Amino acid sequence: MGREGVFAALGPDGLELMLGGPVGPLVPTRRANLAEDYCHIGISELQYLLLKCCLLLGVSVELGVEFRDTVHRPGEGWIAITEPPLVGPELAAHALVCCDGAASRIAAARGATTVSGGLGKEGQAIGVVANFVNGRSKAERDLRQFSWARQFNTSLFKSLKQKVGADLENIVYYRGEESHYMIMTPSKQCLVEKGCLHNAEQLDGAPLLHPSNVEIDNLKGLAQEVAQHFGLPTEFTPTQSVMVFDFSDTKRHDQALLFQEAPGADQPLPISLAGDALLEPFWPTGLGCIRGFLGAMDAVSCLGSFFVTGDRDQALRKAEAAYRALKSVDAQTKDMTLKPDA
């Protein structure tokens, strides 16, 4: 909880899902960002809103424990094992939904396999995220949010490179309730020239951007220079101020639903995947959040189908069809716009 980042691109369906569903009454009226052209909400805000909904629905939330495994005990059924152990009765497990991020450890331990989604591009795709303090002044409220790509704004990016020395492919700025969120995609050479990397000659991929190889002060300096160039605040948030990541490659699991067997078990344990654990998004498409919502609803639907009918094959077919549609969201929506008549 408490992440500084901002979710974006909920889209019309995602917006209606939030405001028209159980979350709607809990959204503060000041959340104007949900009605703007760039529909977005802070990650921590969304986390707390969903937690409130869970508590109102009677969901038991265990804090300070980590899921470790599921085991089947004769006469007791499937049991969830946590570390440290839960206080009180053991937790019966009727289904398991893996939402532990890309390359899910939980799913992999149960036989699920991942498929690499290489981008087919040369070089390395690098992103830098920066979070700046939102003082909530009138000047800050009047700041224009934007999402720009170099191929459509060549003069703007050329000016940025000449004045700041920052060679970017894309830059996005959103204003959140607690912070100003900026994300940009610098070239590797840009990070080298700005002194953000200790060793850029012999390292590539994930090792290149490992924290031990990043000069964080210089990375902060680069982010502040870019923010200042666009008239944005430059005071970093106390935590999660700036980070660099690689999005050259993505991973997805080969199936959305599987079953765990155990000797003597009357029924297998259905295991569903959702979020990045199922399908890691390619950041520039802006589909991570809506795919997360859709994938979670697909998981619930498929598990519900299995418990109602007891038909494993039917549930697997339903999950496969839903997953196939989820993977093609990009192709189905790339020509859509929030303002079709504009």
C-alpha cells in the first residue's frame, strides 16, 4: 500500500466500472482526474478504495503474513500455509488466485510456464519514473497534463535535447492527489552522457539498470532538468522519488487457469491468474490497468463456472477463450478514442 505511482487509461468502461460499481460512493468528489481527458487515479488511492470495498463485503484481510503454499490434508481438504502462521484456525483454500506480479512465483511452483513477449526491436527500452510533491497550489492545479511521443512532436523533443541534453522517445505527465507523476523513456546513450550509469560498456538488459549500477543522484538530476524544462515541480516525494526500469521484454503465462492435484483429494484446487502474473503489459500501450480489471473479472467468472458445474473442461475452455480476448485488447481498441466526435 502507499505506492506513489499513477494508474492511467482506465478508459470509458473502466471509468464506469469504478464510478458505477461499489467503488463509486467511496470516490471523493474532488477526484476530478477521473473525469478529465486522461482518466487516471493514484495507485495508493485505488488500493485503499478496493480495500474499503473488500472490508464492506466482509472479506478477511490478513496483514503482515506471506502466502507460502497450499497443501491437501485428508479429512480437512486444501489448506493455505502462510509465513508466519495465522493466529487461530488454519485457512481453508477452495481456490487460489495468483496476483503476485510478472513471472508469478506461486503459479510457476504449480506447473505454469511463462512465454517471453519480445518486442522485436533493436536496443533496450528504458523507462524512468519520477514522483514530485504536490503542494496543491492553484498554479499546480492549472498545470496541463500531457502524453507526448517524439514521432508526433519532433520539434518539442529536439528542443528538449538541445536545451537539456535529454534524448527521449516519450514523456507522460499526470497530476495525482499526492504527487506529480512523470515518466519518460530516455535512450541508453542519454543515461550514459548524464552519468546515470556506472558501467554501460559491459552490461546490458536487467544488469545494466540494477540499482548497484545506477548513479541515483545523477538520475534525479536528469529527472529534475526535464521536469523544469516543462514547467513542472521539481521537489521529489520522500519515498519512491525516482526509479529506472527496463521494458524491452514482457512475459505472459501460457494459461489462465490450471488445477493442482493431490493424492486422496476429492477435488483439485483451481488456480487462476490475474494482473501482471497472467499477462505483463507493454508499458507504452497503456493497457496494464484495464487488463488487470478485465483479467480479475475473467478469473472470478471462470472459477464461479467451475464451482457451479464442477466441469473442469468447461471451465478451462471458458478461461482459454477469455484469455485469448484479453491478449487481443490492443488490436481491438487501438483505433478507439475517448472523444470519438472530437
